[in-house]
Amino acid sequence: MSPEVSVALARAADLHRIGHFEQALAIYRRLAKAHSTSLDIQRLLIFELLQVGRPKEAVIAARRLRDAHPRNPHAAILLGASHQGTGNWEKALAAFQAALSLEGAPLEARFLAGNAFCALGRYAEGVACYDIVLAADPRSIEALTNRAGALARLGRLQEALCDSEALVALPALAAAASRQSGRYAAGT
């Protein structure tokens, strides 16, 4: 990436951080137009569009990116996230499943597919996705949390309780709970 592009991206990120979203978006649009096949720049544009509440525009940008990079699972994931932003869970699920069919698909695609299944009321399929994620990363707080919710929706309350207990037992959560209870004890 050229120094000029790096400086422009840093400026856009700074503008976003201080709440000047439209100015940041203008920079991302300019860069995306000049670098139409750059996955990284297009990704930043899509994230900015989603963050400023323009999911339909994000879908258009993500579709262009997916078309430019049809074998890249990250491009398919961005399309799914954009559809998710519009509330179109069927299309989001299709994009996440397309990502999973591609070589090098990250575990995130499976997790997002699980979320889409659950949003569609297909909890058993969501649980199956979370099971795969948890087999690879048993300490995934998000997957444990979402699986517990899906299991509860399926009426599998004992299993949901086990996931909830596993969450509480995770060291990061235990440390956070300890810090929180220390605050309460000190009256803060």
C-alpha cells in the first residue's frame, strides 16, 4: 500500500473515532473508487457503511467486492454481514454458506452462519454450527453464549445451563466478575 493511501486511511480512521462519519466515509469512498479491487480498502468502506447505518449501500459494495474476488471467503462474509445489516437473514445465510464452501474459510463464517440460522428460527442448525466452532475453540465466549441461547430455545435447558456454567468458569469471565464484585464491595 502506498504511503498516500496509508495516510488517507489513517485520516479516515481518525475522523471516524471522533464522530465525523460522513467525512470518513467520503475518504473511504474515494479510496475504494481508486482501488476497486483492493479487498482491504473495500472492506473498510463496507464496515463504515454498516456503521453509519447504510446497509443497502454496503450490500452493493460487498456484492461488487465478492464479484471481484469470487474465491475469497472474506468477500463472501462481508456480503453476508451486509445482508445481515439489512435484516435479510436468508441472503446473509446464503453468503456465509458460500464462504464456507471456499478454501480457507475462517471459523468466523461458521459462527456467523450459526447466528443466521438462529435468526431464522433454525436453532438446531445454529447449535450444529456453534458445536463446530466450539470444537475448534472451546473458550469462545460468543459461541458458548449463542449456543446456550439456542439450546434454551430448543428446550434443551440442561445443556444450556452447562454452557452457561462453562461461561462462568472461563478465566476471563471469572477475572471480570472478581473485579466487578470488588467494585461493589468498595462501594464504587
